[in-house]
Amino acid sequence: MQDKEYSLKQLSELIDTRENAFSAVGSHSQAVPVLVSLLRSGSLNVKIQAATVLGSLCKENELRVKVLLGGCIPPLLGLLKSSSEEGQVAAAKTIFAVSQGDAKDHVGSKIFSTEGVVPVLWEQLQKGLKSGSVVDSLLTGALKNLYSSTERFWNSTIQAGGVDILLKLLTTGQSSTLANVCFLLACMMMEDAAFCSKVLTADATKQLLKLLGPGNDAPVRAEAAGALKSLSAQCQDARKEIANCNGIPALINATIAPSKEFMQGEYAQAIQENAMCALANISGGLSYVISSLGQSLESCSSPTQTADTLGALASALMIYDDKAESTRASDPLAVEQTLLEQFKPRSPFLVQERTIEALASLYGNPILSLKLANSDAKRLLVGLITMAANEVQDELLKALLTLSNSECSLWRALQGREGVQLLISLLGLSSEQQQECAVALLCLLSNENDESKWAITAAGGIPPLVQILESGSAKAKEDSATILRNLCDHSEDIRACVESADAVPALLWLLKNGSPNGKEIAAKTLNHLIHKSDTATISQLTALLTSDLPESKVYVLDALRSMLSVVSLSDLLREGSAANDAINTMIKLLSSTKEETQAKSASALSGIFETRKDLRESNVAVKTLRSAMKLLNIESGSILVESSRCLAAIFLSIKENKEVAANASDALSSLVALASSSDLEVAELATCAVANLFLDSEIAENAVAEEVILPATRVLREGTKSGKTHAAAAIARLLHSRQVDYA
């Protein structure tokens, strides 16, 4: 037995210290069965070591399930009930580890329920084991893990007197246990409001309020706030009790604690949100809290009190949601005005800081910000103010106040070119967040004001914007690309400046690797930027069409369409040239296995043929025609629309390209059939293709009049303006080609 104990101890140490040892044990088919066997029948020390090793294996979920299925629960419960303190601790640790599944762990849920784990855990907590807080913490932690997924959890908890046990632990438990106790109390009160009366009778409200204080660990404070949130949500008497116990100031202090105490992470956020929700429950809704805090700013007797009130208001504005809006809507204009009034001459720094925090919450709230003018610009200005140096802060604060207190544009609020120069100065040696805000503000400016585009160019903004395209955050890259597109669209001179700054390679990278939104922006920017053929760029775009990335070729095809619309015809027709390879690749993609790619290839090709008469008269048009005609039999609305559009573009020069005319007659019957489609868009584009097909009078003469006129009449009646024009053209060309019986 001593050898087994020693070996297990060594194994446990190896698993904890060496990754390869953990993997080796976990992958061994007999590891779990042997360990469970030792846990069942070994000596006490062997059982303890076996439990420890099994607990260590549970760090990986797949192994945790294997341990659970290996039959570990009965012997672990037996070890937990033993008189050995060390055995109790080892068993509790492994039960805690093996219970860390989620709501989807249906097998685990069934096992815990079948083996009666929950009643045993409550029983052991009731007894008050010698090992005290360590086991209490582990067992309450296991119960916390099990509450949402285990069958009959609540029935077992009620029968075991779970609330009474938790209320006792609330006053006697150690810090590591208290967070779990508060969490479980909160869940039980939300499960059944009847539990609230027990909490009130036990005078637990004062204890929960006490646990909110700064002398407690962050998890304890967060869960205590959560328990008060549940208590106040479920019981009207509890709201009065909390208020009578001086709970409102305690909850306000809890909402501002993360800011005052420089707390970060999930518990800091939970403290704020839970405490504010409890305040909202007591006050009759979050809007009442916001209104009350705003009004109390007028009566604050010290800068510290003002700052604390502003901090609480920031928390309330942060969590304001649809539920709060439907209960009683807040007036964001009134809140904004109240906050802006806090910017007084010689106002203490702390008050200014808290005011900016509250404004950030207001402008960042997706519901409240909708009712405010220029909320995006204000949110970005506030973001920059929080990060900028003092001198820059003052300028940005002036802009924010101007934008908020008068109905002016962002351009005027930033004092025009001076503001642009200030923002461009923040693009270089700044943090990623600061850079992101500055680029976003420049993007807003370039969207709304033409003067800003020359101001950005004159202030040397193009090189740093191109640099951000290469090294900025995803959002900054997208905004930078949008600005460059706006600049190119505004002036040919500016476009040439952007082109000379080597923006194309960076835009191609974004086109390949960016988010869907980034790819779209990059494609649009390339379309505005490239006004002449560029062999290297065309080659790179063609390579993207045949590579794994980007998965969607939509935006690459957009960019290629733009480039091939301006390349010389000789380049397009010369075999082996970049342009010839590109257009042949686009034609091949008409046979892609992906519907999206087929439809977009047809759309891009139609865009090229619509603008290029010379290409319509070449053999490229014939090759495209043959591939596009095959798409007319595919049952996909988007493919039928785009293939019809592509054919319509090619048929514009049917009289000049005899080879097109020779092949096109085979498409007539399919297009006429599609013109009768129940999908009006398909019918319109098919009718357009028929109209252009009838530019060849010989094809028009061979058409059956009734088959064309009836669907064309429907398009005339129900279609868009463009559809009606083409339907009329189809009928006119048909009539022109023959004598028609008008009877």
C-alpha cells in the first residue's frame, strides 16, 4: 500500500508540474478506471492520493467527463463523509473539480442527480465539518456549479434546509465561502420569492450590506450586491428594509467603488451592475434613480459628494436598457444638460473626471444616445478627452461643449482646420484606443464636410492614414480606408496623392484579411483610388480569387471589375497578360461550386461589359456568353438575376459581334421562360436581356410574339422604372421586326 501511495503522490506532482505527464496520464485508457478502483478500495492515504490525481485530471473538460463516467462519485461521497479531515478536503476538491460542467452537460447532470450529490453536500455543510472553511468553500462552490444543471436541485435544497444553512454560513463563513453563499441565496430567492421572508427574518439584510464594503474581497462584494438585487426584486418589504438599514448610500458607494478603488475585471462590473439594479428596484426603476441622482447634484455639499453622485450616475447610465426604458423612459437631453453644467470654472479635477465618465456612459448607451444629436461625435470626443494630455484635453473639451450647447457641425465645433491638425497629431505616437477615436472622428468629418478633405490632405494626414491601414486596429483600418475613399472621391489631385502614398498594398491586405465590413470598404476604396490599369495590382487581385482567403470573393470581384473597366483592350486580349488572366479567372468562376461566387462573377462581368463596347465586340464576350448561358438553368434567384444582367450587357453589341449573335439565339427560349418568373426581379432582368437580344432583328423575327408580350406586359404594369423601359423596348423591337395581327 505504501508503494501505491508513494507512486500516486509522485504522479500527482508530475501532473501538476509537467504538461507531458498530464497528457500521458489522460490519454492512457486504464488511468481513470485504475484510479477509481483505488479510490473505492485503497487505504485512506491511497484514497486521498487517488482523489487528488482525479481532481487534477478534471482541468481538461474531456477528461473531467471521463472521470465522471468512470464512477468516481460514490467513493468520493464516501471519502467526504469519513472522519479524516485530509480525506474530506481531498474529496471536496475533486467533487468541486468534477462538477465544473455547464448547462449542456446533460450526462453529468443525470449522474449528480442519480447519485444524490446535492443532499449529501447540504448534509455535510449542516454538520459543520472539522476542516471548516476550506471544505465549506469547496462544497458551496460545487453547489454553485450544480444549481443550473442538476435535476431536482431545488427540491433537494428545500428538503435539506438549504436557506437556513446558507444564512448561518453568511454570518460564520470565511471570505472564500461567502461569495458562493451570496450567489446561492440570490439564485434561491429568484427561484422562489418565499425564501425572501426567511432572509428578512434572519436579519441578513444588514450582513449583506456589510459585505458590500471595501473590507471584503471583490467576488464577495459582487455576489452580495447580487443577493440584494434578487431580494429587492422579489420582495416589497425587503426594499423598505434595505432603505431603513441605510442601504441606499451603501449601494451608491458600491456602484462607484470600482472607479474609486481602481478595480477592474468581471467582479468590478458585477458590483456596479448588481448594486445599481438593487437601487433601481428600491426606487421604482432605473429612470427614477437617474433623475434622483441628477437632481441631488444641486444639493451636494462638497466636491467629493458631487464626484460620488456623478460616479453613481455614470453606473446607472451604463446599464440603462430596454426594460428600464419601457418601465419609465429617461430624458437623455435633460441628463446631458445636467452633466454639462458640472463643467464650471475652476471645477475640481475629480468632479471633471467623474462628469466625463458619466458623459461617456450617456453617449455610449445604445438607447439613450439615439435621442441625442451628434452622439457618435460626442462619444468619440469624450473618449479622446479621457486619454489626451492636458492641453489637448482643454481643446477637445471646448469642442464637446460647443457641439452640445449649440446646433453646429462637428467641423465648426473643432474649429475647422485647427481641429483636423489636432486630430492628425494624435494618429502617430498614441495608444491604440486614442488612435481609434481620432481616426473615427476624422472619418465623421470626411463624411459630412467637403472642406475637411482638403484640410486632412494639407495637414499631412494621408501618410499616417496609410500607416494605420498597415498597423492599426481592425476598426481604425476600416475608418482609415473610408477616409481615403472620401478623399479620392472628392478630388483627382487628392486621389493622386493617396495613390502615390502606396495605399494600394495596404488596401489589398485589408481586402484579403479584414472583417466582412473591412473587405467591403477596401473594395470600394480601391474602386475610387485606381483610375488606370496596374499589372501588379491586377495580378494580386487575381491571386486572391484563386486562394483560400478571403473565403468570400465578392469584394475582390468588385475591385477587379473596377480595374478591368479601365485596362486597355490589347492587354485584356493578350494571352498571358495579367488582365487576360484576370478576366479568364472571372469567367471560370461562373462555374464555381458556390452560388455567391457565381452570382458575383456574373455581376462583375456585366459591369465590365456595360462600360466597354470594345470588349463586347471581342471573343471574350463570346466566351463569357457561353458560360453565362449555362447559369440560366440553375434554380437560384441571385444567379438568374446576375446571369441575365450579364447577358443583357453582352447583347448590347449583338449587331457588331456576329459570333455573339450566332450563339445568342440559343438563349432566347430560356430567357423568355424566365421573363414569366414569379420573382419580379428575375422577370425584369430576363426581359432586359430579351430586349437587347432583339437588337438583332433576325432573332426577334423568330420569337413567338405571345410568349414575349404577355410577360413584358406584366413588367410594364408591376416593374421598376428601369424594368418598364426594357419591357417597352422588347415589345417595340418585336413589333418592328414583323407584321403583327392587331385583331
